[in-house]
Amino acid sequence: MLPSAPIGNTPLLPLSALNAHFGVTLLGKAEYLNPGGSVKDRAAVSLLDHYSASGQLLPGGLVCEGTGGNTGIALAMLCGQRGYSCYVSMPDTVSSEKISTMRALGATVEVCPSTASVSDPEHYTSRARSIASSTPNAVHTDQFGSLANMRAHSTGTGPEILAACPDLDGFACAAGTGGTIAGVASYLSSSSPSTQICLVDPQGSGLKNYLSSGSFSKSGHENGLGDTLTEGIGIGRLTSNFASGVPHVHAALSASDLEAFRMCFLLARGGVFVGPSAALNVVGALKFALRLKRLGVVNPKVATILCDGGASYLSKIYSEEWREERGLKGVERCGWEDVLEDEEGGYVERAGDEVFAGHVGGS
């Protein structure tokens, strides 16, 4: 792994096989090519720079974070380079590959019950906050609450995307902390106001319903779908990062696990080996592009984020045993004509600004 300087400036890849089949131009920001292997490298370096510059993180200090995995990998890598110690807490749904990578990079890793609510002291974000508050010379980098997260994307990811595709019709991606979509949307809304921004929400998340009504309820549950098996995206509460992006997001739609897992294998067969969150982003970007096409946009150009690579999920979606245990046998044999269950994705437009007045994000 390389120093922090090469983080960012990843290529914007045309998803050629998909584009040829559907008559659209989908572009994937290849964030899996960052030195830590994911888009979270950007947030991690921004968070460390922020807490170091503010004097809250001193030489030799302990960095604490609650994460779905990729931020922990990025922080462990950067802490090793900068002489900090690193503590990472995460839910028990994180892949074994991510946990092993963090430990190999020197992080102390605590696995927490995924059943714990966010107010529970045993929730993975609560544990990181608790360790930081009880340890001298320690900081909780707080990727959900610190706007250093979204600034990494308003100053880096967003400008890079627009420089690579100045006539971009749309940008679509999912949210976990909300930093990526908030930062990119913030930049594009000021620098390319004709570019439409669409949230992609996985099953079990509440963000799509929040954007359309101002209240949280889980997407997909009305259709019998459970919470998502896709790591690191979807959430049922308002974070400071996502709240900062709400004024710049125009619409939202849903994408299911089945669609994302089918897309994993279709992309892999075309030489783009990514994780399920990246594949879900592509599903959402495709649905959004097809909507723009129906509205008369010729060959719409829509960008998305390829969050991380597939190697972190060899024990999960890329494991035949794992798929069979979850009733997903056969997703690897899907064709382009079968990838989408619901082309519309329950598309909704963002409610008026008055719906969100007084809403305050939190970590």
C-alpha cells in the first residue's frame, strides 16, 4: 500500500457491456483503485487531516472509529504511515476479509452485535466513541458526524467526475454515512446545475422515504423484503453528512439485494470485479439513466461510485456456499435482460425544503 498522496484521481470507467445492451452511458468512478482499496480512503485522509490540524489528534495518539469495514481499513493504513494507533469497532456482519485486513495493518478490531440499536452502548459506533472518551490522547474521528467526510468529496471526487465528463446528465449512488453523495452533490449543484442527483437506497434503509416525506421508514419492507445484506450502505437515521447534502439531491429510488448480486456477476464477467455496494450503485444508476432516456434524454450519461473491489467478499457473495445458504443460488447465471426486477425502483422526487426545516443531523 502506498502513502496517502496517491489517494483519489481514480479513472471514470465506461461500463461498456451494460451501455451497449441498454443504450445508455454509465460511468463508474473506480474507487477500488485507491491504495486502501475503497472510496473510504478519501474520507479517512480528510478526517485525519482535520483532527490533526485542529490539535485534537496529537503525535502518537489513538484513532477510534466505528465502521462497516472500509473506513477501518483506510484508517489503519494511514495510522500506520503517520505513527498513530488505531481502534476499529464494527458490526458482526462485516466480511472476514475486511477484518483480517485491518488486523494485518495493525488495528485493534472489536466486533459488535449487529442487533444493537444505535443508542445501545454495545452498538459499534457507541463503542468507538466510548473508547475514545476513556483513553488519553485519543479521538473519535466520527465519520457519520464530521463534515470532513463530505468535504473529501466536494473538493475531490465531485470535481474529478465533472472534469472527466463535463456534460454529465446524472449522478446516482447510495449512502451510508452520506459523505460521498453529499459531497459530490454539493459540488455538482454549484458547478453543473443541470446534472440531476439521485439517491440509490437499498432494501431496509430509510433514506428514500426520508427524502420524499421527511420521516424514516424502511424501503422494501412493504414488499416483504428484509434488511440489506450489502455492507456499508443504507441507514435508518439522519447523519450530519447526509443532512448537508439533502438540498442538492433531486430524487431517490430503490435497488434490491437480488439486483445488486446479479449485477456483481454481470460486471465481473466484463472484467469489473467489485463489491455488492458498488454493484447496487450501478443498478441504481442504470434505473436512473433509463428514466432519463424515457424522458427524452438521448444516450444519458450517468456516473456512479464503484466503492470497493470484489476480493473483500470472496467469503460472501462470491462464495457459492454463502449464496446457497441465503437462497441466492443461480444469481451468477443472470443475463442483462434479467438483472432488474423493478425498472422504476419506486422513483420519488425530493420533498420541498419546508419538509426538512429544523432537521439536524447527528452521528
